[in-house]
Amino acid sequence: MVETARRTLCIAGLGNPGIRYERTPHNIGFRVLNELAKRFGIAISKHESNTLTGSGKIGVKGVILVKPQTFMNNSGLGLSAVLQFRKLMHEDLIVVHDELDLSWTALRIKENGSAAGHNGVKSIIGALKTDVFTRVRVGIRPNHPIQDATAYVLAPLERELVVDEDEVVSYAADAVESIVAEGATRAMAKFNRRARGSKEEEE
């Protein structure tokens, strides 16, 4: 992130609105935002440009937490409007989202790059007309082959993964706190990790 010392940071968690999707892999971004809101006493309740937002501080840094309400594939629509209205730049944006290319319990922070097949990120890139924004990619791939990726990400989290759910959410929230406090580069060194017991290569 560039020149953000005096700016409010926008932290967006991606997911789908509604009770049906609350505990699905695709909604891990919403879960992480809920954890941050709980830790720092921020109510994500203001309806703003097809999103739910809440303003507050993480440490000494002003933040706005954003949950797009347009469903995953149109996440960029409301998020770009929030940034524009608040005169924030793409460098001020941190996006937390699920990543099927990474195994469950793995996490990667990156500052730019393609959407890698993630439709929510693709929508944001299209709306902002840039791929330069920080992402916290939370691995959701299970230990078995997936026959239908869409069905998997929209189904309730599998029982064997639920055991680690709270730890995964908490770890991702810790990573976001680190990005806010000391920048993405230092946070990468501390929080990028492979899945436990996995031999997958670092990206």
C-alpha cells in the first residue's frame, strides 16, 4: 500500500448475503469481517451503495469495514462506489476472500495480480480498473477432489473442516490487523502459510 499513513483503510470481506450462505466456504470473507468487527467494536450495519458498512479504528488506524450485498459475482459494484464516495484509492483497499486454489488452513497475502478465477475479485478488478489492491486469500480447498466447484463453495462447510473454522477465521483476522499496522510486506512474512501437513508450493 502506498501513501496510506493518513488515510482511512477500506477492508472488504467477500461473500453472499442471506442465512442460506452464512456457513459456506464462499463466505469466509464475511466471517473474517465479523471477527474484526467483534474485536474492535464496529457495527457493520449501515446500508451504503449496495453494501453494509461500519466505521471505526483498528489500533490507531481509521478503517471502514465493507460487506458487498450484491452477491459474489458483482462485488465490485458497491465496493467501488464506497471508495469513490469516501475519496479512497485502490491502494487503500484490503480484500479478504476465499481461495479454492489454496488448501484449507493455508493463507496468502498479495498486493496485486489477476483474479485467478475468483469471480468476486474479477468484479472488483473490473470496477476499479486496476488489480493493485491487497488481498488476503483464505484457502478453502478440502483434502479430496472436488467434482463441482460451484456446488462446493455454496454448500455448508464440510464437517471435517469445521473443526478448524474458528482458528482459520481468527488467523486471517490477525493477518488483516498486521497489514493495517505495518503494511502488507511485513504481514506476508508473518502470516503467509501453507496448509497444515501440506507440501504445496508457496506462490
